[in-house]
Amino acid sequence: MTSKTSGPKSQPHEFIFPVHTRTIAQIRYDSLSRVMTVVYHDGRSTTTSGIQGPAMLRILAQRPLERSPFLLQTVI
């Protein structure tokens, strides 16, 4: 995923995934610290630590995401 989104810029180890649901706006993932942050449309966010890469991909597979070159490259 590119780091050009509205809001803070991401680092090379941080990935921002726009999500299209009624409540969730995006999911952010930091691969170094293994922290997943869910950002809601109303501005709230929740953070979960200890999420490994394969688990993160399973979580993302359950959400309607924008087309993501990162995901396509990772899965292929």
C-alpha cells in the first residue's frame, strides 16, 4: 500500500489499508512492533498488539479493502 493517504505519513514498516465498511475507515499495521490499529469513521481507534503478518492478512481478507498492490504482491 502506498503511504500517500490523508493523515500521518507511514514508515516503510507501517502499512495503511483503507477499508470500506460503515464503521471502520482504515486498518494500520506496524510490522516491527506487530501492532494493528483500527481507525473508525468517527475518529476513535483501537490498538491490538502481538499481531503477526499471516494473522494480519487473514484479518484483512475479511474486510472489503481498496485494491492494494501490497496485498497482491504478498499473496502472490
